[in-house]
Amino acid sequence: MRYAETGYNLEIDLTLGNIERVETDPRDTELYLGGLGTNAKIMWERVPPETEPFSPDNLLIVSAGLLCGTPATGCNRTIVTTISPQTRLLAFSMMGGFFAPELKYAGYDKVILRGKSSSLVYIYIHNDQVEIRDAAHLKGKGAVETAGLIKKELKEPNAQVAAIGLAGENRVFFASIEQGRSSASRGGIGAVMGDKGVKAIVVRGTKDINVARPAEFMELCNEVMKYIQFRNENPIPNVMPILAGLGSPQEMMVHDEKWHTENFMWGNSRVRRKDFWNDEIAANWMKTLESARTRLISCYNCPMKCGATISLPGLPAYMMKCFSKLTYTMGAFSDLEFGLRIAQRATEYGVDGFSTPQVMAFALELYQEGILTDQDMPGLPEGNEERFYWLLDKIVRREGIGNILANGTYWAAQEIGKGADKFAHNNIKKHEQLPLKLSMLNPIYFLMYCTGEKINITQIEGQFPQAPFLTREEREEFVKDWFQVPDDHFKQIFLDWEPRGEKSMPFYPTVQMCCDIVDWQERMHYIDDALGMCAGLSSFPLKPPYHIHNYPKFISAGAGIDMDEEKLAQAARRYRTLVRAINIGRGMRRKDDRPPENHWKKRFPELEKELLDTYYKFKGWNADGIPTLVSLHELGLDYVGEEFLKRGIYSDSPDEASADAMANKVQKSMKGDVS
Amino acid sequence: MTGERKTKKVKTIKINVDKCNGCRACEVICSAFHAAPKYSSNNPARSRIRVIRDPLADIYVPIYAGDHAVAECAGRDKYTIDGKEYDECSFCRASCPSRSEFKEPDSGLPLKCDMCEGEEEPLCVKWCMVDALTYEEREEEVEEGADREELEIGLEALAAKYGVKTLQNTLARLSKKA
Ligand code: SF4
Ligand code: SF4
Ligand code: SF4
């Protein structure tokens, strides 16, 4: 029997209309866990670097995590993996909500889509019965609206629906997949779904998910719940409120937005408004949120209520979470009422809440600068807020200038020319980032911005405080019950970390310490993405209920895989390296591992070089960021090394000369293994 | 006919729909607890509590499985509360042919909440960390006679429907069987 996982994937060829239920290899689960891990393995095997994002050969993998569907609190993530049209690299976006557990109960770990349907369809999965159904009548419908219509026509109120809106249908490079309470937004995966002609994936499941050692597993679950309760009652002092508790940042609950509005940038990630927040605005925004918010809502099997139902007069209700609350507001220099209203339309269209407002603000900046003119934007309204609605409509329909903007700021700037690239200034690897501009380089964040291949700072940070605490006493208090650290030297680093003086940034934490900290933080995210755990209960907040010490037990008792901390760390390293390998195959190199040029005012080129050099080595990558043959071998990824050699991947590298020698060495040691 | 006074334990789960966040943790734990062996599997479709949800309409109704109904109701109720219109059967606890809730998914056999027999407190309550479900136990004095009265009312109704004679015959036959 398979535990925690179902042991089956659903393979759907949209070109042929073929549906297959395929048993998976349990050895892959041991090596790559599930979710992102096994997705990466499939992408490596089946989507070679030549495959274009909009090729029928690109796969769209919608996967539940390994522990989704078990009673582990907050384990509900769906991990969607494909080649992004925007970055042309591997995209892996996660969504919470209710989809992944339902997929498990239907009897599948993943839905793997390949090919392209000639007409718009939706996929209906009800346990063993799987159909590709006509979706002509849903063309152009909103993502939320579509979910409602499908549930009605199937008479399945309990089905979970992941749908695209107009943006996905029109292959907007930052189109999302919407799933009611949640969405998989980053990297334009909704565009790939639209390209495949799939309007929605609908799932209803009523089968069992087994756990290997029930009593042990429940004991672990109960401990986690107790700790969540404890953390809810004991927020962490000395950090700002949104970092004090568990869950995704509680944006739907909080009213005080002084910190975000005065520290994050407005417009095209340009303007800081240091004295923005005042009593009048506070009162106004509070009124807006209070009257719009019907209820705080959770994802499957989680008490944290990070989302909300938003219902504004004259508009259909929708659900919102996290920071999209403010992205439109701040992109347009407007107020919360506007932000919540336009987000309703954006959610129906199915677009990413980070990229979209920035793309629109970017267009208006270009217009102000005269780079885009009235000729480029005929019919552009006078009013500022109307302009944002106008642009949004143009983008999702790919009409006029919208057709260019729909590719995101990087590609739009290339196409527009005339120096527009200066305005696409907030990207990493062609992908729009949080609107944040700071002064002093933070070495930990430098490494994370450079090398986080989810290309999103929130998807690599967490665990280690963002800034030093003011006094030693406060730090001592903090480390007292900090048992989540992999080992005690992290406590020492934090204890010694001062806001000023010798042991302060950018030279403390030292380069080596930064490597350790970043590696730990990243590892936790990668583990979450394989298990299907919400980062909000694990890798994102300080002192979370899930950590490197109890995860191996969860996997052992849940999935019946013999696991310990080292083995788990090794597995995470393995598929993390595979993700990098896929991107390396697609041309990503050291030159791409860098933050937006203006992210920090005070930069330290020598230190930055040393940071990257050391971190690469630490990770087992060569000076160009390519995993070395030796490290690939250690991870059991010789098949990657062989492919790299065949493709001459190492030949442009600075340490190219050693590649052949290394290959020899590896071959020898491989022989050694056999004998 | 005066009954003796006795006490009985009344177990109540209080449901505050305003506090429900729709997480379905209650369904998770109920289905796990009733798996055989205990906790060995999980499947909310087997749960004896079901959250009737319609998030966009802001409808969240945790419902406990009650008795099995052989036939569906001919007349049904549709409630509107605070401007929210609830579907037919939303508040009904019956495992009934008209809906899929409260039936074993494979066999179709009816499910019924047993208040987690053997546990200190109902597990759905324990797992509902936002207190939408709370548990209350109280002793209540009951008159034995009260039950009898109910029986009498019931018998009267049956007699009216089928005639006293038929009722007598049926009772006689039933007591022979017993
Ligand atoms: S912590 Fe928040 S985002 Fe995460 S699973 Fe719970 S409700 Fe969802
Ligand atoms: S556990 Fe509580 S909050 Fe969650 S669905 Fe059940 S009743 Fe609602
Ligand atoms: S009381 Fe126990 S049996 Fe009844 S619904 Fe709750 S968990 Fe299930």
C-alpha cells in the first residue's frame, strides 16, 4: 500500500484527448518526496531545454504535496510547475485553498497536462471518472464566475475548481490560475494553461488517504496544533506585527498599514511616501475594509484565516489574501477602496497581483515620459484610476498597447525601445518583484534575491529574523525557545548580530554565516513545496510549528518512508539542484543571479562577489552557478551531469578546463561505487 | 401516572456559524477518528460533520449527522437569515436519499455522529481552533413520565391513522417476535 500519496498520476494528452492513470515509482518518492520534487524530476525528463513555453510539449503539472490529504494542519498546497513564458525558466507557483486535498481524495497525486486542445475545454475529475468536457460556453468568463458555473452544471457544490480567466485564455505572461480562496499567480502559469486550451480543472474526490503509522502521526499533529495555539497566544516581541505571528501575513485582518505604505514603494516601484499614514487615512481605510470584508477565511484544515471574502456594493463577491490588498492601491497612488475594487476585476481576469499593477504603473510612467504617446494609447482616459481599469482591460484582451504590456515590463520594454528598459527596473530574471527599495545592502537578502529560483523574496526568506534586535537582552530572550534552528550556531550568530558597529551589516553575519542562513531558509521552503505545506506555518514565519526536526517524523509516520534530518536535507538538496539544473539547461547563469540594480542604494561589489563565490561553492555549484559533476554525483544526479557534458554546458564556464578532469574523476568514483 | 425523577446527561455541541472559517478541520478529524484502524486513513466524505459551504454567499453551516431518513422530505424549507438564502436541507441532520452527505462513499450506508464515543470531548470541537464549535455537558432532571407521555401521543397518532384494532394486532405480533 502507498501511504500519504496515492501512487497515481493522471496523464492527460490534450491533443489526442487521451487520459491515462499511471502508477508512479515509490523510489522517486524516497528521493524527491513529492510536489515540487517529483514535478522537477518529470520536467527534467520530459521537457528538454529546446521546448518553448507555448509548445504542446511543455507540460503543466498540477501536483498535490506528499502530505496533502493527511490530517497534518495546513498541508494543502497545490504546486503548479511549467516553463514560464515570462522568465522562460521553470515556474513553480503554489496555491493554498482546497484543491490539493481534493485531488488526493480523488485518487491522484498529480495531473500532468501535455499537448494542446483545439478548442476550449475543462477537465472534470471525479474519482475514477475523468472527462475532457467542452468549455465553449465559458470562453471569456471570469475565473471566479467560471467556478460557479461549472459547479452548477455538474451539480457538484463540493467540487474544487482551478480556473483561468480572460488573461489566461489570451496568454498574458502574468496570468494566474484562480481557485476561489487561493491562486497560483507567479510566473504566468495561467498563460500556459490557456495555451493548452484548458479553462478549468475540476476535481471531486471521496476516497481515503492512508497514513503509515496512525498513532504516531496523530501525536505529531496534536503537538503542532498545541504549538500553533501557543504561538497565537504569544506573538514574537521586537518585530513588526505582521512578522510576529503565524500564517501568511495577516493582511486581511490588520488595519494599520503604516509600515507597508511608508516603506514599500508606490507607482512603478518608485516613490516612497514617508509621511503617508495619518489618522484620517487610517479611519478611512478601516471603514473600507470593515464594510467590504464579509468574513476571514482559512484554507483546508488550517485555523489561521489568512484570507477574506470581499464584497463591495455593485460588484460580485470574491476572495482575497495577503498583499494584493495594497498592490493596486499603491501602484496607482490611490486608496484602499480603489484597490479592493480593481482587484475584483483582476481576480476574475486571473492576473498576478504583484506584476499587474507594476506593469500598468510602468506604462503610465512611460506615457508621462513621452516614450509612450497618445498614438500608442488611443482612448486612454483622463482620470488616473480610470486609466488603470483601461489598461487592465487592454492587457487581458491583448488589445493595442495591451498586447505589448501583456508580456510584462521586461519584454514590453524591449519591444517599445526608446530607453524603456530603464523603467523596467524592478525585475529579477525578467520577473516583477515586490516594490521595495532600500538603502544598506543586507548580505543575507542579497544572496536570497540572487539565487532564489522562485524569483520571489517571500518564497525564500523566513526562519531567521530580517534584522538584528536592538539589545542583547532582547536577543537572549528570543533564542531561549528557538528550537527550530538546525543547530545552535544559528543562535550564536543572532546573539552577536548588532544593529551598529563591528558586528553589523553588511559585514556581519560573515559570508559563511550568510551561506548557512540562506541555505537553511531556502531548504525549509523547498521541503514545504514537496510536502504541500503552507509556508505560513513553516518556512515563512519565525518559530513555526513545522521545522527540520519534526518534518522527518511526519514523513516517516505519514508516508512510511524511513527519514531522518540528514536524509531529508539531502532530498531537498537533490530536487533543489534539479530545479537549478533545468534552468541552467535553459541558459541561466551567474549573470542572471542578481537583484534589481537599484534595490539597495549602498552596494559593495567586492563583498557581493565574495558572497556569491562562497555560496556557489557551498552549494556545490561552479563559479558560473552550474552544479558541478562532483556535487551532482553526490546527490545521485549523475544523469544530469551526463546530459550537461553531452550538451557542453560546462564549456563556456570559467573553470571549463577542469570539467573534463572532473568528469574523469566522477567516472572513476562511479566505478568505485559499483565494485 | 407520576414518573420518578432521574438525571440524564445532555451533550450539546454549540455551533457558532459566525466564527466558522470554512477550514473543514472538523471533517478531517472526524473521518480520521472513525477510520479502522483508528486514524489510519482520512477522507472527509466519511465525516459525520459536514460544513455546508458557499463561500461567495458567505454561507458556512457545520451540520452533524443525525438519523437516517428512508425517504426524502416531500415538503422542504428554505431559510433566509440576515439576507442570506440557504439552500433546501442546509440545516437538516438527516442522512437522506436526497443528498450525498452522511453516507459512506462506497457502500452508501448512513453515518451518524456518535459524539466520539470514548473520547473526553468531541474531536471536531477539539480541532476547531477558532471556537466555532464548543462543547457543553449538563445534567438534566427528567421525569420518567415525560417519555411515557410522548409514547402515548405517538400511539394515539398511530391509532388515529391505522385504527386501534390494527395497532393492537401489530403490537401483539411485535411482542411475540421480541
Ligand atoms: S496559514 Fe493561512 S495561507 Fe496558510 S494554510 Fe492556513 S489559512 Fe491558508
Ligand atoms: S473546524 Fe470549525 S472553523 Fe473549521 S470548518 Fe469546522 S466548524 Fe468551521
Ligand atoms: S462529535 Fe465526533 S463523531 Fe460527531 S461529528 Fe464530531 S468528530 Fe464526528
